[in-house]
Amino acid sequence: MPLVAFNGGHMTVHVFPELCYISADVFNCKENATPESFFNSFRNYFNPEMTKTTLLKRGDFCSDSNIKTKLLD
């Protein structure tokens, strides 16, 4: 599983040649991120027959309560 780290995030690529399947996970913590440009480049490079993109916007990272470790009893 290749891992690429970049300023503000990382990407992992999962390759399953026996299934002719590639999956990429991109995590970007920048507020002005443009994941569409990455996905378009990815599609242009691999030229897949089918694609599915799921975009998840995470919580408000500017709030300390969202990034601090919480201790469990």
C-alpha cells in the first residue's frame, strides 16, 4: 500500500490487480482544499471504466474540542 504524505494531509493507494481495482483515500486538512482536481488527475492517469467518489467533510478543526484527545473512564 503506497503512502504519499503532503503538507496538510496524505494519500493511500490500494491496488488489487487480480480484481483490476484501484482505490485511493485522500485526507486533506486544509480549509480551501480542492479534492476534485486530485480526483480528475487520478481518473485521467488510470482511465478507469467506472469511478465512484465519496467526499466526506470532517468536523470543525478550528475548535479545540474536536482535536483534543478525550480520556475515557
